[in-house]
Amino acid sequence: MNEQTLKQLTAVQAEHAQSLMEKAHVVAVGIGYAQVNGNYTDTPALVVMVDEKLPPEALEEADLLPRELDGVRVDVVAVGTFSAG
């Protein structure tokens, strides 16, 4: 990932992380590469980690995640829950 792309992703993360974290099932927001069928691609993305991935019809309208924010791909990844051990 080049420096310009990383700066863009960092800016988008800073701008939207708080509002994304307020959505149901979201446990973290980070920067990385999009995945397709469990395999990483070379497409930089804002990675939104959720406790479980649900179909859109199972979520309230306000909890739907965008596919893109400010020209940056949003990739949703199910990671389960986090806890301090």
C-alpha cells in the first residue's frame, strides 16, 4: 500500500470510525485489504469488523454498512467478539 493510499484510508477512518462503531454488531474499524471468499485482494479498504455477518434484511436501516465511504471500499469481516483476558 503506498503512502498516499494509506493517508487517504487514515483520513476516512478518522472521519467515520465513531459513527461506524455506533452501528449494531460493529466491534472495530481498521485499515487493510479487502477480502473476497476469505482470500485477501490487493484492494485497500476500510475494514469494519463485526461480531457476526448478517444479511441486510436482518438489520435495521440505520445499522446497514456502506459499500464505500469517501471513495474508499468498505469491507465487512466477521471476527466474533473481543474481551480482555
